Amino acid sequence: MCSDMPDCRTEYLATRNKQFLCMTIFFLFLSLSVKSQTVSVADFLGDRQAAVSLTFDDGIQEHYTLVAPHLNRYALRGTFGINGKYMCDIDDHFAPRLTWEECRRMVADGHEICNHSWSHPNLTAIDRHTLLLEIRKNDSIIKAETGVNPTSILYPFNATTPQVRAVCEEEKVGARIEQFGLGQRNSGCTAASIDTWLRQLINDRRWGVTMTHGIYTAWDQWDEPWVLWNFFRELAFKKDSVWVDTFSNIQAYVKERNAVTLTTRWCNNTLIITPALGLDCKVFRMPLTLKITGMEKNRCMKAVQDGKNLQVSYRGDYLTIDINPYGSPVAVSYMKEKTLEGKTMCVIGDSYVYNHGCPVSETWHYKLATKHGMKYQNLGQNGNSIAFERDSIYGAPLYKRYSIIPENADYILIIAGHNDAYLVNGDIDRQKVLRQRLDELLKGLKRKYSGAKIGWVTPWNVAYEGFPATINIIEEMCRKNDVKVLNAAYTSGINPNDPVFRSRYFQGKDDNAHLNNAGHNLLMHWGEQFVMGL
């Protein structure tokens, strides 16, 4: 029998089919969004393009008197291989040798003292018993005299075999196997050849290890040492793309990178990353940089491991975090938008804060506070220094004037260091003063404002001698005092050395310090991510 009434069963099935189709599309979308995230370990720490270790053989006194001061000036760390038998021999016919006191000072400055054998024999030409003696005796005296157990080896004459390596590298991160001779009398280096080597290293995304002996004495001397010093300077200003560190640190990272396994899963809208690493954590102690792709753009992320917030850095289409490969699972999630609402943020520092000749309302931190409904106080002072007394118009240095910050501050942002970089200007004694007073400042902040979230934003990496060391000292002392750092020199995309960039984003074509309104807009997302992650 025909009827004008609708077929209820047909409508019911059509409705169920639509619901099923919608649910299928939803779960397919969810599945695709989850699967689109990829997690990998960056080639090098900080996701840099290449890495360089500067190694120096034979424990020559020039390494302390000439090399180390230039490395310290640019906040670079070297690896120095010593022979225990010849230590303290200032009358050695080959070259005057290091003293143990000099080694201790180099270790205190962050350099690595490593094993170059006890007496510098060809290790491939001696028996196993003598080989063990050469390595263990040298290890023991280095440990006794410096307090640090050597974790790497520079083979004498670069001579080794698989059998020698099996003996020498036990309980160590590794040994130098390939090297770039960095000298002139024998290696024939020129400024051009060194530049070519470094460019190729960056293009190939590789780790390069240099080998230097003497400067004016010993083997492979330099007729033009300024070529070497300029190379150090070039490395300092390429820290955004080249990781320069001791041999042991980079070797440890590379082996950890190659050995770690990462498993990922989603739980309650949180990406859980579980690292597993079977290496000896007493020997292999480097953090690993993870690259995460596929997360939503323009949203602030939070990463937590072992109960601590990790710093999240954006690199265009992906983000990076540094993790402990032996630690607990890492939880990565989107931040709640209301995190900052109603909080009080005080920003203190130099003209990066005060904004030089432009309105404070154009600064990224003012815009951040306005966007999130925060109470905002700007305590910037043009010309202000972290550590050094200047003319009274520039105000007292930060390590003295930080106490003007209101005690009810929920967030304290320090943006400073530009003026100190010019005042330090490669002076080692001034570096020590900066380090000491930064420590005093940070300890005072943590003590007085124990309930506040504190973060530091570094200056840009201006092509001037004092900047690499100043930025490195800020990072070092903040790390020591558990204060987070936004390294604006290497991760913000702000380039004060490019005339075109300056004319577009700075307050003048010759200005390398002060962003204009467009420049602050460029930095806004980085700053927002940083503050929300404190």
C-alpha cells in the first residue's frame, strides 16, 4: 500500500549514515593530525647546522699563554691533550710545557684537558701492557692534578688501529680519528683555506675537528697567528649555525644521538615522548635537542620533563626542545590562553626595555601584556649596564637597582647585556666582574622574588668583540641559577649585522640595538612563547 507518509526506517538509516560519516571524518582528521607529528633528534645541539671541536696537542705552554686567552675572549672552549711525563718542563727542547696550575685554570674556564698518552709513543708499535700503562698512568695524574677524569683521547701521531682503540677508548666517549690540520709550517693553512673548510662543513652538516700544535714553537707553527685568532672570532659570530664545544661534549652528543630511541603517543591532547638510552650516564651526559614537526602554528607550546618546564624554540615549520635522554617521558601540549591574565609583569633592563626613542607601547613585551590582560611595569633605563658603573644618567647597574621591582611581581623579565658587551670588549678581567655580578643579581632576584617567574632575554649578536662572551656568560650564570634564557642572539631571527634587515626592523639604518614597531612585531611570538613557558 502506497502512502504519502515518509518511510521512518529510511530516514533513520539516512540519519545514522550521516552520523557515521561525520564520526568517520572526525576520527580520520584526528588520526591524520596525530600522525602528522614527527619527532627526531637534531644533528647537533641547538639544531645547529655543523659542529667544531678545537683540539691542541702536546701540552705546550703557549696553549695557556696565547691560545686560551683568545678562546676565552670569544667564549669558546678548547680540548687540550697533555703528556704527563713532560708536564712542567719549561726547558723542554721541543717547546716549554704546561704546568698543572695552568691546566687547573684552563679547566676552571671550561676547557677540556684530555689524554694524549703518558710519553707520546706511537701506540700502534707497543705491546698491550705498555699501552695500558701509557693511558692509565696519564688518566690518573690528570685526575689527581685537575680533579677531572679525562673522557677523550688524542692519539699521538694520529696513529691507531682497531685493537688500540678497543683498549684506549674503554670508559671514554671516544677519540679523535679524523682531523683538520690547523697550522702553517706543515699544514699550510691560510685564511682562505680555513674559510673554505668551514663553509664546506656547514654545507655538509658535519662535525669537524681541528688539530693545532704550537704557535711560535713546537710543530706546525704559525707565521701569521692572526689567521688563527680571526678564525676563533669567525666561529664566535657563527654560533647560531655552528656549535663550538669540547671534543668530549660533541662526541658524547653524537653517540647519544645515534643510540637513543624515541617512542611517541598521544594522551589527553598531549604528545608523550619517551626517550630510552642504554649508554653510561656517568660518561655520556649531554642533553639532546629534539625536533618536532606538525604541531599547530601560532599556538604557544609547553614541554615538561622530570617536573620542570623545558624551553620551547620555534624554527619555522617545527619546534625544538632540549631533553635529558635518561629522564622521564616528555609531555608536549598547547598552553591555555588565559595563563597570563591578571598577572603582573615587570620588565627591567636597558634601552631594549625603555625602547630608546620610540614609545614603550611599541615594544613586544608591552603588546604581550596588553594581549593577555596583564598588569605591566616598564623599568627600562637607556644606557643601563648589568655590572658596571657608568655616568649617573644611565642609572645604577642592574645588580644594584633590581630591588626597585615591586614585590608583587608575578613575572620578572630582564632584557640587558648590550652595553656590557661594549664595556667588556674582550677584556678577561671584565668578563670575571660580569660573571660575579650577574651571579649576585640572579641570586638576589631569586631570594627577594621567590614566588615570581623570572626570565632573561639576551642582546642580539652584534658583530663586535664583546658580544659572544657576554651572551655566553649570561647563559652560563642563568643556567647556574636556574633562570630561563631566551637567547635572542641565536634563536630569534633578529639580525643586527644585515643593513637591509636593520633598515626595515630597527629604529635607524645604523642602529644595531633598538627594534622599531615592525621589529617588535617580529619578536612578539618568540617573546610570548618564552614568557608563557616560564
